[in-house]
Amino acid sequence: MAAIKAWDRQQLLLAFSLYVRLPFGRLHARNPDIIQYAEFMGRTPSSLAMKLTNIASLDPVITATGRVGLTGASHADRAMWLEMNTDWLAFSEQMNAAVSVLTGPLSAESVDVREQQPSNYQGMSKETITQVRLGQSYFRAAVLSAYNNRCCISGLALPKLLIASHIVPWSQDIHNRLNPSNGLALSALHDKAFDLGLLTIDEHYRVVVSSKINHSNDQFFDSSINSFHGKSIFLPDKFSPRAEFLAMHRETIFEKGL
């Protein structure tokens, strides 16, 4: 019997890059992305798909649902999961470097980041700015894939109109800027309302619209924002929003009523 080929670090980085970018329901051997990456890596699509489900077994959001059969994570998988969650910026740079070996280097100008860029790069070197922008691309991919590319409030499913919205703003938490558990998939409209504190998410994952807003005779506001008050958001398949981040948004950003 042929020996099982061990996964090296570059291959694991490629697998994690796919895990971050793909919705949970697409972690199967028929996925064209998995087929392409498996060919590059000299592995079978089934082998790569199994590795992705092994990585998924490390995500508490997935295991909390009771899904079974995801028990093959290795020591290296666990170490890399910890590494990823400890420093998303550095890890996203390493994932990009691994991918660039296959597809060519990704430039900061080509990064798919539709969110507003941080307004202040002061004190950052050009190299650091590039790393941050690449990291933002992974943040967007991770957040949108976790919510299956739909707004968690409205259900809008047009990626061009979706934002990977920070729960705790970029400027207020350096260590969690690129942590997808600090993100929500929101339509551009709901992202703006969330950013301004016009709405928030309570401890039971329900939408709360500020009572301080004067929206009398505004039918559009009533239908597009106020109608969601009290309704539960769509929860993600992975990278669930952390309770402490949502609590911070409620306490420091949300416009509380009198």
C-alpha cells in the first residue's frame, strides 16, 4: 500500500485559503476551484475536499450545529487554525504568498475590496499598506462566504451590493481588524446604517433599529430598515460574530433611544 503523502506548509496554506473563501456548502470534490487547486498541488480533489472538511471541524460554529464526520484534523491543521486566528494580517499575507506561486502575485491594486478603505495609513510603510489591503480582501471573502454571499439582515444576494462590515470599527481594534468574526455581511444600505449606529444586533441576534431616528412619512426607511426591527439575522455557517464585538457596538456606537 502506498504511503499517504504528508501535507506540507504551502499546501496547508492553500487549503486554508480555499476554506476562507468558499462557503461551507461548496467544500466538495466537484467544486471547480477545488479541482483546479488539487491539480496544482498534485493531489486528488477528494483529498483536498477532505482536508477542507477537516479544517471545518476546527470551527466552533460548525461543530456547534452537531454536524458529524469532520474528525480528521491533524496536529498541523490545529496549529495553523490557531496561527490564523492569532494574527489574521500575517496569515492572510502567507496565504496570498502561497496562492501567488500558482497564479502569480496579487497586487494591492487588484484586490477585491469594495468597502471604504481606512482613511488613515499614517505611520505605515508601503509594504504594510499592501499587506493590509490584501488582508482586507481575505476579510471580505471570509465574511461573505460565511454568510453564503447574502446580507444577514435583508437576504440580498448580489455580491456587488454587499459589504463585509466591521462590527468593531477598523480604527478601534487593531488586533481584530481582519478577524472575520468581527464582520457581518450587509447590503451597502444596512452597512451604512450599522456604521452610523442607526441599527445594531442584540444578544439574541435580532435587529434593533434606533428609536432616535425621525422617519415619519418616510416609506422607504420603513420598508428597507425599520421593517427589520426585531427580526433575527441570518447566522453564518462559519466565523460567527463574536458576542463581545456585538456588545461593544451596542454600547459605543448604537444610537440609543431616550
